[in-house]
Amino acid sequence: MELDRFRSIDPIQSSVGWQIMADFVESLPAIECSEELVRALKGSHPFRWFKNSLLNYPNHKEQWFAFHQTAMLDLARDWIRGEGIHAQLKTNA
């Protein structure tokens, strides 16, 4: 087996995940939903409160999933380029 063909993938840092949530909130119009999400991000346990807050806004919840998927794909592409790997990502979407 060729061990040099495998790469270790570090977990995404929580600060990066938090920034993705903050970027999503900034992309929303200034409405009640975004205010609630801002409060969720500023409190303790922001990941849990962000997720719980989205339950009140089904339309924004779907927007969040699309935004998050795009952000994760961007991170994956950046990692692939940084490793010098020539690959094309495929999604189930």
C-alpha cells in the first residue's frame, strides 16, 4: 500500500465554524431572525443556540444548510489546493 497517497485532514477549528455562522447572519436582512441569531452567537454555547434559534425560522434554516454546504466545499477546495492535489469535488446536490 502506498502510504504517501494518504493525507491527514485536521478537524475544522471551532473559530472557523463560528465565523461561517457569523457570515451567514451578516448575509441576512436586518430582521428579527438575524437579531436572534446574533444573540445566539454572542452567548455561551453559540453552536447549540444558533441551531436552536434556526428552528423558529424554517426558511432561514434551509438557507443556512445551503450556505454551510457552500462554505464547507470552499474549505475542502482550499485544502485540496493547499495539498497540491488535483481533484474535482462532487456533491450529492
